[in-house]
Amino acid sequence: MKKIVSAIALVLSLSLSNGWAERPRVGEPTGSGMSNSTNTASVRYVKAPRFARPLVEKWISEYAKTEPGVAFQIAKGSQDNIDLNVVIEDKQTDTKDFSHSIVYFGETAVLPVTARSSEAARLLEGKHLNAKKLRQLFFLNDEFEEDTKKNKLFESLVVYSGSNASSVAVSFARHFGEESSSFRGKRIAGDDLFLNTALEKDPLGVSFNALPNIFDLGNRRVKDGLSLVGLDLKKTIEDNFSNDATIDDVISILEGGHISGIAVEKVGMSYNGGDDAVSQFLAWILDKGTVYNHEYGLLNLDNKVTQVQIEKVKTHFTAQK
């Protein structure tokens, strides 16, 4: 299957390269003076949450070596002219927004965390929470409100969740059948990386985050100030989700099969299909860019899903010609 996907990706890449060769480079005038589907701006901007930004920056630097005439940059602040937007899968909006398409390139996993050596870490030590207990800890819900009141431990902890549109809070809530508005505790504005800061300041704080925000991508270990909340797992994989585990241990287990208490969602690029340069960049990501997924804390997609994404980009590019 891997050989089939690689072959399809190679054919698509060659097709896109040929199509690109027939068009003027970015910033060059056309013979007729008429504009085509290629964006006339010299730079394409990519908006990405912090957990995905190092990966996107790697793609941009590597892609520049193969297509030096096309520049991609990370968007800054509240910049409006966004060509590509890194998003987490949203099954409700994916089918409603016809102005943009989404090409998925990987998956992100979300784990519950607290500050290392904190009071919260001490209280949760050895608890091994299952999906039901995680719901009781993080959410307000009439269904288990009485159980939560009986659990003095949960009452004493302060939940911190993200309120940004790109926060993994939506994915985490959806995994447990909840709305993001149902979180207990306090909401933190801005990037999810600020959740770690909130935990450092509150000894009773507990939260969750994407793997690249939990693990140091250099030494592959849990960041010094954080501690993973114990989950109810099989004995054979318990150590893979301990503070002594590496991010590669976690990725390996989750790619082998999802676990009920761990939220895993697809991550992709939202884009307008009318720009040849963007389509070629996406084709390159699916063909060569995903080899960096593990290095930057993301899971790889199933081969069948990847093939669907390749065909999606190919279809958009063909429609533009």
C-alpha cells in the first residue's frame, strides 16, 4: 500500500510541476497582461497554532529548496491575507464551508496534564483515570453532577481550558461527547501553550494539550514543568504514557490503535483552491512533507486517508487548468 501511495504522490507531483512550468513565476507578467489563477502576490501566508508551527516552518524551509521562486511565510498576529490555515478536523464545518477545502496531512493527540511536583500532581498520582472519570474531572454535566459532588478530589482541582478558535479544547470536548462550553474551571485566551503557563502558576491546576506542547521536541521527553495525568490503560502500554516515556512511545502506540480516553483528531490545511502555487505546495506536503510528522509530534494518517487527500489536491489542480 505504501508503494501505491508513493506512486500516486509522485505522479501528482510531476503533474503539478508540469502544470506549474506552463505558468509564469510569481511576480512575472503574463504575455497578455491578463491575470490567471495564480496569486500575483510574491508571498503566501500560512496561519498555524503553536503546536503545528515548527512543522510548518520546516516545510517552508525545505520547500524553498525545490521552489525558490515561491515564498511561504508564517502569518503574524491578526493578519488578514491568509492563504493557508492549519486547522483541526471539524466534522460539522467541513461539510458546510464550500469556499475553502481542507487537505489533511496528519493527526494530533491530546493528553491531560498538570504541573510537575504540584499539589494537583500529588492528588492525581496513581489514580489511572478512565474516560468516565476524565469527563467528571473536566466537564459540567447533569448526567454525572451527583458523582462529581461526591468526589472531593475533583472539587479541589481547577480545570484550565483554551478558548481560542484553534484550541484543541474543541477536539478534547468532542471526544468525550461534550461541548467546549461545558468545561469546568477557567478559560485561557490565546494559544494553547498558555495553558502550560497557567498550570505553573496554580498548584491545583489541571489541563490538557497537544503532544508538541507537552513534550520537548529536542530531547523527546515530557517538558520539565509538566506531568502527565495517569490514565486507565493496559499494563502493557502503561509505561508509554508515563513521565519517563518519550513522545515517540506515545505516537507509536496511538498509530497502532486509538484509546478511548485519548482524543486524536486529523490536522489539515484549509485553503482556497484557486491558487496553483498553494496546490503545488500541498502536493509536496503530502508527497514529501509528512516524513517530518513524527519529528514534530504529529501522527501519520492511514495510507487510505492519505490517498484520498492526494486525489483531492489533484482534482482541485485539474479544475483550475
